[in-house]
Amino acid sequence: MKHEKEILFGLGAVCRIITVIYDEALNLWKMIIEVTDDDLNNVEDFVNLKKNEMKSYSSTIVFGCLLFFELGQTEKAQNYFQRLLNSLPNDHEDTSSVYHNLALNYYMAAYNLRQKRFCRNHTLIASSLRNIGLTYQAKKDYDHTLDYLTDALSIEQTVNSDDHENIAVTMEHIGNDVYSSKKEYQLALTFLLNAYEMYHRILPNQHPDVAWAAGNIGVIFEEQGDYDSALRYYYHAWNIDEKILNNDHQDLTIDFNRIVTCLIKKLDYTTALTFCNQKLADQNLKLPENRPRNGYTMKTIGCLFRHKKDFKQALHWYQKSLYLFQRQLYYEYSMFRDALETRQRALSLQSKFYTSDRIDIASSLLCIGQLYRHTKNYDQALVYFDQCLKIYQANYGEEHVFITHVRNEIELMANQMNEEAIVDYGVPP
């Protein structure tokens, strides 16, 4: 207001009252005070603590966190994050943090509702606690993660007197998502081994949870430099997953990468190459030749030759993987002419390395035939299919799956030509 004298106090400013007197002339009380910083250190410590806790977040995210965690304004925090989500582009650096905080809000809301409806020792209460803990883990707040997961584990052990999958799952999370993340490997190993042993007692031996637990234990041993123990668990995970998962499952790729990486750390390139070549041969039997997983295996073989300083072989395998990835991309976007040019270059390169009856040559001929079929150049497609078929017949028996596959391609092309003829000229009377 006009004529008023304003006094600004800083955050944490505290006033000490010196004296209070009554002024009869002005008919009011006068208070003499002085500013003191006796408690300023406490405030600064609090502010610094919060800054440290939220240093990985931008100021935009910090404001919503303060609403939720410090002021308890759950609804306001949720509305704030929702508006933020609607205004930010999908690739903005803050978008993932917004999702995490919204998830935490919803999990907290579910937890509060369940507390009102169920008794303390209820599986759904434990489930809420576990979800909240894992959300904190995604925010890298491992202390809060451990608190919630420990509470969840306590309830699950109370509710289930015997072994139970929920107990094993929570122990695995504590070992993997808390102690492993904090690099407290011995504690991590204790929880992971307990979970692994419990899975063995309650699940079939060939179960994906057993394989996943084995893989996580292998990671801990690898981090500790015990590569032989790590490989023992990695191979165990691989052997399970290979039997129960489909041939293109991502967990097989994870298992594969772990084994090869560990062998590279041991400088055991020969064993790694043997493993890769064996798996590539298996993939060629079980998967279409142009699947990305085959390309990753080829690239890995190239890396191994590079480590061995055999650069000619490394270049050869890198080129094979590159052609496969390019071809896959061209197929996905119907860029058949580009794919045809790439595959012709690959065939030319293979002809320099291999004899004309090599299976790799047949695979390229088959792909080129398929590309000509896609571009409706059926005469050229048939030429390449026939050349491919002759190589397969020279290497395999007539009942082999590769020969059947080529015959199916030729039949598919014939059907495609007939359908186009009917469209062009009409159904004959």
C-alpha cells in the first residue's frame, strides 16, 4: 500500500522479541524485534537435503515432487503432472519423470484404499507396497525402495507360512533392484540365491522365472569378477530358455549376450566363437534367414574376430550382418529395389569367398528371388529360385526343410501370377 514500509524476510529468517510496550499517545502496542539466524542452519540443511535428493530432476519436476512428498497435496500433484504430461512432447527429457511420479501417485492411492478395505497382513497390501517400492527404484531412490519391499516381504512371509512365489519375487527384487543397484553384491547374492532356491522348490525346473533368477545371480558373480561362476549360471539360464521360449524371444538374446560378454572378459575368444557359430547354425535351422537375431549373432562374431585382430574375418561378418539388417529394413518399408541392389552386392561378395555350391550362396539366391517376386519380375525370380534349389539339392535330401521352403516359394509365386491374371482378364468361362 502507499506510504507503507515493507520488510522482506528471507527463507528461514527468525525474529527475537526484545521488548513490548504500549504507546498511549498512538493507542497501540509497539514491539521491538531483531532478526536472528539461530535456526537458519537447520533450514539450510533441509533445503540442501532436498536439493541433493532431487538433483537428477529439472525444476519442473521438483515442484510436483514437493507438492506430493513435502506438502502431501496428492491431488494437486497429480493434476500438475497430468497437465505437464499433456504439454510436453513425447521425447522431452522430463516426460519419463512425469510418468514415474504419476505411477507413484496412483500406487499410493491404491495403497490407501486397500488399507481401508483390508487387514494389514493381506496379499493386496503387500502387492501395493511392492509396486510403490519398485516405482521408487525407477527413480533410483533405493532407501525408500528397500523400506517398501521389506514391508511387503514381511507381510508375504506372514501370510504364506510355506514357500510361495510372491516371497521369491520380492526377495529377488530386493537383491536385484536394491542391493545390486547399490553395488552391495554380497547382500544381493544372499537374497538372489534364496529366491533362486525357493523357485526350484515350488516351480518346474524348466521355468522362465528359474532362468531369470539364474541370470541375475550370474550378473552378480560377473560384477565380482568371478567369471566361471557367472558362466555356470548364464549357461543354466540359456539351457532353460532355449527349451521353453520361442526361437525369437528377447530373453534368448539377453542370455546370449551375457555368455559372450563374460567369455570376452575371460579373453576366451575361441570358446566364444564356437558358441556363436553353433547358435548361428541353430538359428538358421529354426528362424527365417533374415531375422534380426541372426544379424546380431553375425555382428557378435565380427566383434570376436576384431578382438582376435583377424580384421579380414571381422569385416566379412560385419558386412554379412549389415546386409541382413539393411534387407530387413527394406522389407519392412517395402523398399524392394534398394533391397535387391543390396542383396546383389552381398551375392557378389560371397562369390569371392565361397564356392558356387555353398549354402550361403543359396540363401542369397533365395532372397533375390523373393525380391524379384515382390517387384513382380517373375521370370527373374524363377531363375534365382531354380539356382537356389539346385544348391540345396546338392547339399541336402529332397525332404529337407530348405528344399520344401523353396518349392513353397515357387508355388506361392505361381498362385500370385494366377490371381493377377484373373484380375486382369477376368475369370475364364
